[in-house]
Amino acid sequence: MTTSIGPQAELPRLDLASKPTLPRGVRLKHDVTRDAWVLLAPERMLKLNPVSVEILKRCTGAAALSAIVDDLAQAFEAPRDRIAADVEAMLAGLVAKRLVDMR
């Protein structure tokens, strides 16, 4: 099942019970030269904002997406439904680009 975001983009729907993880060859790393967190993949590099870093640090394959959302909502003292929408949108985009796997 997919969610349409605009005329050409389609993002996968994520199961809250699935466990996000970085696939083989993709790494979350602090780039000392740029003094920024980046997501490294073969022939790609994404500079991340602080919220994306906090989400991706939790994508170890150990916790379900729902637990990650709960943890972020508590850490940032923000409404769970808003955190869930933001996390799902971000991860769906990365799943579509094959930069995150859902297991």
C-alpha cells in the first residue's frame, strides 16, 4: 500500500510493528570536516538535520517503529501523533530511496 505525495511521488506505508534498520552499505556518521551528521550510502551522502539524526540513531533493528515514536515523544515532550506523522513521513521517504529497511 502506498501514499501519494504529489503527482509523481509515492511513499510506502509503514507498519508500526516493523523494525527500521539501516541496510548494508548505509551508515550514519558524524562528518568532522563538515561538523554535521550525514547518512552515507554508495555514491550518496545526505546531510541530516538534528531531528533526522535522533530518528536514525534509533533505527538499529532492535525497536519497533511504535517504540521509536514513543521514545521520541517522551524525549522531546511532544504530542505522540505529531511525532508519529513526522517519523513515518521521513522514514517512508528513506525507505523509498532504499536508505532504510523495515523488518
